[in-house]
Amino acid sequence: MQRQPAAQQDHRQQVQRVLLVALVVNVSMTLLKVVLGLFTGSLAILADAMHSATDGFSSLLGLLTNGLSDPEPDRDHPYGHHKYEAIGALAIAAFILFTAFEILQTAVERLRGGLQPLRLEGQELVVLLLVLGFNILLASYEREEGRRLGSALLTADATHTSSDIWTTVVVLVGLSGAVWLKLNWLDVALAIPLCLLLVRVCWRVLRANLPQLVDQIAIAPEAIHQVAMNVPGVLNCHDIASRGVLGQQVFIDMHMVVDATDLATAHRITELVEEHLQDQFGRVRCTIHLEPREYASAAITFKGTHG
């Protein structure tokens, strides 16, 4: 017996507006850094420009993914389209990892080239400071909107933009040392911890989105069992499984024995169970399989085919 939840609010247009702003800012910052890097001969700035370019690609990919991630089910996608956002977030993680390798490769190339002095003056550093300010504002904007709209895609894109902040900071520190202290090796030496930072950011995005794609448990079955058993008329609840994202959409399957001799009474009990689950855990979609009393089981968790 299955009950359909209320329609989920569709925030795709609002997410799209945020991603369009991010795309415009990222493309502008990329072009500015490319011009600055070519003018000064700084490979570090060009590497930072490549990182900004991946930000732009991730925003563009987010726009494409957002158009596919309709929260409501349809005939071809009866369980909804929620995983499209998670797929988009994983693609952003791939861009982050690619950026880390590109920065490392740039550092190696500079070492092989003999660390030539840079054609860099103080005004170029001021421009990079302005770029840093724009990145900080953009990351804060995306993160707040992602939290407000409950969008994993915006949160992942904000994480990527935040990593660009750190790369720009490292480039500024390294180039400042190269200009005023004549330490041409400083920006190259900082490339390794920068790459490790980006790999860590990549792992955070993966850890946040992989569980949804592999249908990892969303709610502990013991917690679901406790809520269900507190509903009057429920005699037994077993073989509980859940998947999805808590706070967004969770799918729950369970077997249940109820104290009812007619279908109408049994149906009212299952309706109460789902209402209690939604009050406790937010948006859920339950599939409840009613069984006779002799099928009662002590096994709360679903463990697959029984031997």
C-alpha cells in the first residue's frame, strides 16, 4: 500500500538564476586572469585562470543538469529526477580534481624552465585582489542560496568556487614573494599543498553525493521502526529499507502487521504511519506491504533474500 506525498516545491528557476550569475562572473574572471597571465608571463596566474575556467564549466554543467532535475516523478521517471543534481555535483568534483593535476603540472613545468623572473608589478597584484573579492562574494552567494533552496548542485558549485578562492590566495602569496623578496620558487613550492587542498575539496563533494547515487540508507531502520510502532494499531513492523536524502526526499519500504480486520481500517493505520514519519523526518514516500499476523518478524532491517 503506497501513499503519494504532497508535491515538492520546484526551485529550478531560482537555482538557474544563481547559476547564470555564477557563469557570468566565472567567465569574466577567467578572461581577466588569462590576459593578466599572458601579459606578465606568469604560469601561476595562467593556472589560476584554468581553475576559474573549470568554475565556468561547472556552472554551465549545472545549468544543463538543473534543467533535467525536475523534482516531481513522471511516466518515465516514477521515482523523480533527484539524482541528476547528484550526477552534476560529481562532475563538478571531477573538474576540481582535474584542476589539482593541472596546477601540479604547471609547477613542474616552471621548475623545468629554470624559474625565470616574472614581468610583474604591484598593479597586477591589485587586480588579483579584486578577483579574489569577487570570488569570495560569489561563493558566499551560491552557498547561501544553495542552503535556502536545498540545492545540492548549488552547494557543490559553491564548494568549487571556494577552492578557487584558495588558489588565488596561494598565487597572490607566491607572486608577492617573487616580486618583493625575489623568491621565484615560492609560488611553485605552494603548489603541492594547494593540490592537496583541492583533492580534499573533491572528496567532500563525493562524500556528500555518492550515497544518493548508490542508494545508501537514508534513515536508520530502528528509528523508522520506533516511529511506526508508536502508531495505534501497528502490531509489527519489519524488513525496513530506506534510500534518498534526508530533508529532501526519502523512499521507505517496510512490511507491517496491523490490528485490523478490514481494508479500510488497515489503510487508515498506514496513513497514520506515513503522517508520523513525515512529521519526524520530513518529505517521505512510503511503500507499506501489509501481512497477516503469522508473518510477524523480529528482523527490523531488510537484509535481502533470506536463506
